[in-house]
Amino acid sequence: MMDTITAVIEVVASSLQLGDRAGLLNAESPLLGAIPEFDSMAVVTVVTGLEERFGFVADDDELDADVFRTVGSLAEFVARKTA
């Protein structure tokens, strides 16, 4: 799971162009409402990046606010999709 979290952080940081702030992200880091760059368009960019990196397809009905609550919840979603 730790490798998944690291990869998710990399995709989020790259998608949102966080630069040095990426180093502050960990599993407990909040996403929605906490990172100004993380808006509805960014969600699409992050999901696309995760799909490409991990080789899965996320259906719209699987994606809700709980998935994007924290880096850890997003990593758990990726882990479920790749299990």
C-alpha cells in the first residue's frame, strides 16, 4: 500500500503542478477543499493520470467525494481498482 500512496502522491503532485508542496503530502493529507488547485477539472486530470499509471478504468459512478477526501482514501480506491 505504501508504494501505491507514493505513486498516488506523484500523480496528484504532477497533475496539480504542486512543485515543492508535494513533499508535504502523506496518506492523511486532505484533498478536496484543502488544495486550491484541486477543483473539478483537476479531478479529471488526476483520475486520468491514475488510470494511465495503474492501468484501470474508473467509472463515473465509482467516483464520489469520499474517494478524494484524503491521499489515503484515493490510494485505497486505486488499490481496490488494481486488486
